[in-house]
Amino acid sequence: MKRERLDFLADNPLYTKRFAWYVGRRCRSSTVSDVARELHLDWHTVKELDKQYMTAQLERARNPAPKAIGIDEISIRKGHTYRIVVSDLIRGRPIWFGGADRSEDSMRQFYDWLGEKKDKGIRLAVMDMWKPFRNATNERAPQAAILFDKFHVMRHLNDALDKVRKMEYARLQGKNRSYIKGQKYVLLSSHENLTLDARRSLKTLLAANKRLNTAYLLKESFGQLWDYRNETWARRFFENWKASLKWQRLKPL
């Protein structure tokens, strides 16, 4: 007995390539379990078809030469086990996933994979403020400008604001402390995301504690930095904001 190879069949001979492609596309926006329920398929079947789809995508994305990259890490299981993901920001797709952790050595593996010639073609690297990513990029692609994304910069300011909250809670007693207790969420959340009751609680908290009010206003005002389109004005705003910290005596900020 022999079986003829039919071009329109997927690696799994029960399905056509067109159907495998459809399943893979659905898995881009839904979980494997959801797609299996929707199409009345076994979970393992959907997983295999999704792997075939991803393999085809990787083959089509071979030999990238990115000009602008985004670098981030993802946790693959509990216990702070990380892998690095690098994306081509111009073409809008991931191009590398690997490393054993988020160390400099793991970051260098990406540049080794890309090759020295293409490393030199990178003009922009967008990342969080994790030092090993920055060090490896400066070493292997020194011509690339490094851009810290707004989310991580503001997260550091949120952490500083939370430290001020903890310091004030430890310093105060009685009624003054009661204003702070249980208000972490309203203090650290974006104002536009708060409910009406939460905004009232925030207003009461800031009126009751001057240091928290100052730290909150400094954190919120820093977001204006991204509204500037002129480097000179943006730099002037930043320097003025930084200078204001000297007389506020808020060490965490």
C-alpha cells in the first residue's frame, strides 16, 4: 500500500492546509481551549495545528534585519523563570525568543543569532530599565539609541510614591494614620480609572497629608513629559521637574 502526497493537506492528513491556517489564525487571538471548543476539536489537535502555523510563520520571517527593536521578558512559569522576546517594531512582529533568563549573557544570544553585520543596522532599541538589556545592547549595537518606554518609567514613580505612603503611615498615629490605611489602590491608580467614590477618597487623603499630596502631584505632573514634541522643551520640563525635588525633601522620588 502507498499513500499519495497531496499538497493541499496539512502535516496532519485529516485536515487541509487551509483549515490548519484558519486554526492557527484563531489561536493568535484566542486560547487553544477556546478554539477547541469553538471548532469541536481535541485540545491536542488544535495545539498541533497551531504549532504548524507558527512554524510556517517562522519560515516566512527568516533572516530579519531590523532597524528598530523592542526588548522584553516574559515569565514562563512560577519562580521567576524568564525568557527574552525581541520584536521588529517596524514590521510589528516578534523575531526572537530565547535565553535562559534575563541576564546579559542571554541578551547577547540574540545579537549572536542576528549576526554582527545586522547588529550594526539597529538604530533604535526600546526596552524597560533593566540594566543587563542596556549593557548588552551598548556592547553589541553601540550605534543604537536606547528608549525607555513610558510604562516602566511611570512604574518607578509609582513605586516611589508607594514608599512615601509607607513612610507616612509609619510616621503618623491615630486619626492622621487612618486617612492612609487601605488607600493604596486609589493613590497608585490612574485618576481617569477611578470611580467617583474612589476619587472622593483620594481627595480626602491628599487634603489630610501634605507630603503625600506633593508626591502625588509630582508623579502625575511627570506624565506631561510625553506630551512634548520638541526636545528642547521636553528637556527644560524635565530639568525643572528634577530641580523641584531638591526642596521637597521626598527621598524616594
